[in-house]
Amino acid sequence: RYLGLKDAEGPDSEEADPRKINPQSSSRWRRLSPIVKAYVKALTGFVDTLTDPAMVQLLLRHATRMLPYVRPFPKTARALLKVALKVFGSGEEARIQGFMLVRRLALEMPFPFIEACFKGIYLTYVRQTKFTNPNVVQGQRFMAQCVVELFGLDMAVAYEHAFVYIRQLAIQLRSALTATAQKTADANQVISSWQYLNSLRLWARMLSAYPGKDQLASLVYPFVQVAVGVTRHLNAPKYHPLRLQLCGELVRVGRHAGVYIPVAPLLLDVLSGRELLKTSVKAGSGSIDFACALKLSKSVLETRVYQEALLDETLRILLLFFGFAPPRTHTEPPVVPHCRGCS
């Protein structure tokens, strides 16, 4: 009101979208801008010190309504983005509100601020997925879906970031493939970590959400090469949970992108393992959740529980592959070269 701007939130206002508010158009903005800037800085610092999720959500909603007045101050907006990303990655209670603020910043701030939003939310996701267990897996999936939704705001910027991050995964895989005998264990540890696997999961979800030619279709091939490369390199029986998870992601990408990805040879390689042919094994106890396991100990590999769980999970993914895989024709090149010969 002091600036003489129309109420963007009024039910009868023609400018119901807050993004249409331009405080710089007011002759009084020059006098008021230092106060607004100081207020937003204080609000940002206050939110950063709060621990009560209810108060954090309340103040983030208020900060979202203040965005038209933050737009003229890029540095202040970056500080607000940093706080929103911290909330997004810290706890599930206020995670939605933190994501909504990041999304509004990406929409309302002038280019290239959206690049900082894309980079920040992806790195926040990577930092928060170093470990996975049944207690956090749902929260991590929600974070991944938030990243996918945010990247959908601008396909051109999304392609640039996706290309860079998939390339980083490919470089890490190449380091593992070319590592010397002394560094092989360390290199394998990188590509067999939860952080690496969850990154591949995210890009599988991303490519499945935006498979169009004008979207991210051209990144399907490099992603498949990385995922298949990891699956073939980590071929020890203890890595079967990781391999099956990657096979499931490849089936997802193939189904949504409408391309043929030869996942069957990878799954049949698991079924042909000697550990499934052993008869003198222990009964074992409990159950095995392949979605929350990277590798298994030798004692688990020698149990009947593991044999049954491995067989069930492999056949489940194999059925999904045969159910959704598009028929391959002579005119349609495969995403990756065919595996010739499968025992």
C-alpha cells in the first residue's frame, strides 16, 4: 500500500499473480528498498537459527510472499535460496515448504538465477543420500521427485546440468575401469556407494519424466552406458542387490523413453550364478530388502533366504522387461550394443 501497488492477492484483482508485482515501478521504492533488504536479511538469518519445524514453515511461507520485493536484490535472494535448500535437506516436516520456496525463486528471479536453483537442489539431494535404509528411503524418493519437478521448469537449463552431472558419473566409472591394482578397491568403492547409486536413480527418474526429443532424450544413451558399465563391472555375487536396482532403473527408462535396452542378458547373468545352484546352504532368518541394500556379506550369500529373494527379485524385473520392452526392428538401433551369447 505504501508503494501504491495493486494488491496481487485480492480476489478481484486482475494481477492475481505475485510475479507481476514490480516494486521498482513505484516512486517510493528507492526510499523503502534499504528497509526491505534489511528485513529480508534479518528474516533469512532468523529462519537459519530456528529448530521448530512449525515456525520454519510459517516463516518460509511469509518469505515466499516477500519474493517480489526480493527480486531486485540478487545477493539477498542467494542467501534466501541457501536457507531454503538447507530446510529442504534437513527434515521431512518443513521439506515441502523449503522446496516450494526454491521453486518460486527459480520462477521469479531473473536468469541465470534458475541455474543456481538447479545446482543447489541437486547437490543437496546428493549430500542427503549418502546412506539409505528403510527409514529414509521414502524421504529420499520424495526429494528425487522434487528435483525432477524443478528441472522441468526449463528444459534448456536442465539439459546443460544433466549433461554435466551424468558426465561426472561417467568419469568416475572410467576411473574405476582403468584403475591400477592398488587403487581398484578405492575406485570400486566410489561407484558402489549409495551416493553414486542414488544419483543414477535420480537421472533414471529424470529421463523417464522428460523423454521427448525436445527434452532429455539425447541423454538416454550416455546414461544407459554408465548404468550398464557399472552393472557389468561390479559382477561379484555380493553386488547383486546393486545390479538388480540398476536393472530396474534401466527397465524404467526403456519403458518411458520407448527405446530398447538389452537388460535381459544382465539379469540372466545373475540367474546363472553358482550361488543359486548350491544345495548345502543354511536356512537363514529374516528377509532381504534389495531396495535398501548395496552389497551382502558372505554369510548372507550362503543362505536359502538369499537364494529365494534373489530369484524372486530377478524374475520380477525380468518380467517387467519383457512386458514393457518395445520390439526391436532392423530399422531401430538399440540403445547399447547387443550382448552376444548368454549362458
